Amino acid sequence: MHSTWRSLFILAVLPLLLVSSASLRADDWPQWLGPQRDGVWRETGIVQKFPVGGPPVRWRTAIGGGYSGPAVADGRVYLTDRQVDKEANHSADPMDRGVIHGTERILCLDQATGNILWKHEYEAAYTMSYSAGPRATPVVSGGKVYTLGAEGNLFCLEAKKGEVVWSHDFKKDYGVRTPLWGFSANPLLDGDRLICLVGGTNTIVVAFNKDTGKEMWHALTAREPGYSPPVIIKAGGKRQLIIWDPVAVNSLNPETGEVYWSQPAEAKMGLSIATPRKMGDLLFVTSFYNGSVMLRLDTGKPAATPLWQSKKISEKNTDALHSIISTPFLENGYIYGVCSYGQLRCLKADTGERVWETFKATTPDDKEMRWANAFIVKNGNRFFICNEKGDLIIAKLSPKGYEEISRAHLLEPTNTDTGRDVVWSHPAFAGRCVFARNDKEIICVRLAEK
């Protein structure tokens, strides 16, 4: 090709290549439920269907036990795990709260290779039920990583080298007891505030300065803090911090801790777990025994009123949605979520009326199973569903029903606290890969289109 024509060709084609590459989003997953804390994976160029034999595993790295999901940011993967003393005594009943000695670790891995770059380990004698390991997903931002251990050890570390910047011990600093199932609510970073559930009198929620660890404000009193992650919404002309403790859904000013409003939303056994979800002027919470509460948010001021709630307080005789672990997904006037015995359900958001349900995404024999679980993440017009058996499913969810497109087995279920083998750790989706862990390993699986 003549040099002049070659130059013209390059000038014509280069902008198209740049536009094409720019359209392929490449995002991190730096916290619970992703970059916007909403369970949406916005990367493009993702596989439409898994190849025969499943998607390729890029790497595997041995780790210890834990329910905490990984966070992925700036070419690194952060997660927490548990190392149990070899001589520690284990009860056959996972509900027992005897002291089990061991350590918790904060690990930093190379995103490309899975090699461990640094780790921070500290003593953590466990006193909670279901003692596999830490629960909360790390938060990564501004060159720092924030982690919360199951016994209330809060750390801020320098992200590149793992050096401790500041820390808190909730039990020592606030005189609180470890919740029955440990400190589990994923911390929320909002501006210069790291917002955590702590517990105690007027300290159910505490905001710490993200750089110094100094307390900025504290608020709320309840019988226990619960396990539901804090979340920020915009409604009534204000940014509102939503804290769902086992007694009520509360709205606070995230900058000061001032309470805007509270609405009763009882959660038996303290099981406020799922993240509150907003759609339009609706705010939804769901729990294992008490079921669902739907609130309508005032559009003119920070306020909320009940729209509907479950009438049945039961783990088996359920209406609406009685979730135990999985956070539901709301869109286009409908709710998609996993109920108490593994029923993936679709509900009408304005009434709670059931549209359909299926066990196909959660249980191997399409039969109900107590606490059967799957995590739901949206990508484009499809959902990626990770179930407790270690399967990753691509499916479409709509009022018409559940349409499974493809399925691959990623991990072996290794946690036996339920009396069966499960994976109860939320995955991360970043760099066109899924990062998933059980109690023995974390894997990186490529999900990019070829």
C-alpha cells in the first residue's frame, strides 16, 4: 500500500478502533455488590454462553475459611480468611458459641496471577456460631483497604504494602458482645466516613474518619445490630443512609447521624441480613422468618410509609419473599429473590403478589432445602447467578419466568456448617472475570468473549 494511502487508512480506522475499545468497559469490584453497591456488573464484552467444559480458570490460590467475598481494585484482589489453631476444639453443633482460638488474615493477591503479595494476620478467638471465618467484604478506595473481622476487628491498611494505618476493636472500644453470627455487615465508605454497624446503646451505627479512624458520629439503639449492610439512597431531596436493624428500617443523615425517620421492620432472631433495595420511590427489605416489608419513600422530604408487608411469620409457610442470605434484585416493577427454602421468586413490587417461583437455580434436585441460596448479579440484559453448590448460571429473569441460558461448575462446596456442603461467599466480577472462593481456595475464571 502506498505510504500516503496507508496514512489515510490509519487516520480513518484508528478512531473506530478507539471507539470500539472504549465501548468495552473494564471495571473493578472494590466493595460489596460492586462499584455502585447495587449488584450490577457493567462491564461489556462478556461471554454469552459458557464453552464446553466450562470457562477457563486463570488461576487458583489456596486460602483458609470464610464467608467474605473478594474485592478487586487496581490490579489486586483483597479478601479475608481464617486460620484455626490445630489444637482448637470444634463442636459438632455449629450453633455452639464456645471459644475457638485462631487468627484472621487480610490477603492481597495479584489480579493477573493470584500470587499473594502481602498478608496481615492477627489473633481472633471466635465466639460466634458458624465459625468458618470472616463475613464482610473488604472496601478498597484511595490507596487504602478497609476490612471488618467476624469478632469486630476493623482495620484500615495501606493497599500496596499492607501496613496498618489505623484499627478498632469493637468489643473493647464499645463494650459490645459479638453478635450470634459475628460482625457481618459490610462497611460503607461515604465521602470521608467509613460507616459500620457496631451495636450497643446509641452506637448501632458508627461513622469513622476514613484516614484517621477517629469517630465522627454515632447513632441508634436496638437490641442488636443485625447483619444488613448500610446503604446510601437518594429520596425526598436528600441523601439518606439506610440502616436496617432487627427492629426497624432507619434513615439517617450520612454526614451527621441525625435520624430522619424510622419504620418498624421486625426481624426475628436478629436476622436483618439482606441489603435494603430501592427502586423508584420504593424501598424493600426481606428476612427469613418475618418476610418482606415494602416502604414508599416520600418524594418531597425524608420520610417513608408502609406500602405492604408479609402477613406470615414463618420459615416455611411463606408469602412474598423470606430471604436468609441473598440480596434481592429489583427492576421494572418486579422483585427477584431467593426465599427461605431456595425458591427463586418473582414478585410484583407494588403488591408483593407472587408471579412465579422455581428451584432450578438453587437446588440440585429442584426440591426445597432450608437456607438454599444463590447470589444474583445483573449484567446487560442477563443475570449471573452463583449458587451454593458452586455453579455459575447465566439466565434471564423476567415476569415471564426463569430462562436458563448456560451453567458451569466453578467451585466445590466445602462449608459444612449447614449439615450439607455449601459455598456461601458472594463472588466479585471484574476485568471480565469472576473471582469466587470457598473455604480452601479462591479462583479467577475468565468470562470474556473471545
